[in-house]
Amino acid sequence: MNISEVVSLTAVGLALGSFLNLTIDRLPHRQSLIHPPSHCDGCQRRLTPLDLVPIASYLWLRGRCRRCGYRIPIRVPLVEAITGAACGLIASLHGLTPVTAVLVLYFALFIHLALVDLEHSVILNLVVLTALPVVLATSPFSPLGQQLGSGESYLRSVAGAGLGFGIMLLVYVVSRGRLGAGDVKLAALVGAMLGCPQIIAGLLVGFVSGGVLAAALLALKLRRRTDPIPYGPVLVGSAAVVLMTGTSIYDWYVGLFR
């Protein structure tokens, strides 16, 4: 592990986290990421560079706008910290390689998609449909695709996207729409990331963890049976687990039938 690479990519991750906060705030409302410049939601004044230093600004300002006292959401430093930590972990495992670049892209998408679904209960077509061809194109450099030839990697990525979409479409139809249509498209994106047959492991982990989460929320009376439960965070979390553990989950599952 190269410490300088880990520190450098962690710093990049912190800055990326700030950008992700901007996308989480603006894209669900179809707002530009450029105009207007970053501003306080309370007093609408433009933020200065000192207001935008990842994590440090939040701590220095004690979580409030220094002009009007508007409370800054705790999600802002959390996203920056999570993104920075994820990038540092990826660098420690893979160094500064094409695999690292692909994983940073994947995890940035995961964080954005999960937070937008939690806050707005939507999976944005703009993000999923824009990311899908990029993910397909970079599949040979993914952790699960680098051990395959380029041709086979592309084929498995396309097959994974189709299989993920098909399985979740079936669940969508059977559940009579209780599962969101956005989750069906998200499954296609996750399938392209994991490829075939690893998308099976991703969906398996997602179904099990999603069921446990739903049962816990119902038992704690935090949700009612008729309340929707965002499935996007569960699906991207399951995909992250499969990406970090490789083929071990799928191999274990197949081994049960041998």
C-alpha cells in the first residue's frame, strides 16, 4: 500500500463528495449544476471558497451559515467523509490503476443514487441512462471484468444488464408496482457493473438484506405495511458488497447445489 496514493485519492474523494452533494441537491429538481453558483439555502448568499472546504468548513462553521445561521444538513459532511473514505480504501486495495478509476466512478454513482432515493424516493433516469453506456464501455477495467478478455467482459456486462432488468421487471409486475420502475432500471445498471452471472449474487444479497430491513422497520413501527421502502440504497449496497468480495458470494451460492 502506497500511503501517498491513499492520501491523494482520499483528498480527491473529499472533493468528489462535495460535488455529489451538489448533484443530490439539484438534479432531482432539474436544476443546473453550474448556475446559480453554490449558495446558502437560508439567505441565498453566494458561498465563498472558505465555506466549501470539505468537512473542515462544516466543523469550523459549527454546522451553520456564518451569515444567517441557517443549519447545514448533516448529510453534507457525511457524504464528503464517506466518499473520501471509500476512495482511500479503493486506493489501498488497487493503487492508482484503471480499476481504481472505475471503482471510484461506481461508488460515486452508488452514493448519489442511494441518497437521492432516500431523500426524494426517486431513481433519476438522467443518471441511470447516462451512466449505463459508460459502465458498459469500462467493464473490462472493473474488478470483475479485468480477469476476462475484453470481448467476454463486454458480453457479460450486457448480459448482466439484461438479466438484472428482466428479473426486477418480473418482480415489478408481480408486486403490481409496489417496487418502483426506477429500481428496475437501476438493476440494469447494477447488472452492467457486476456482469453475468455475478448480478445473481447482487440481487440475492439485495433480496435478503431488503427483506431483513423491511421486517426490522415494521417491527420497530418505523414503517407501515402500506408505506413504500426505498430499495435503491439496498440494491447499490448489495452491488458494492459483490464488487468488494469478488466472486466469493456467487461461488458460495452455487456450491450449495453441488
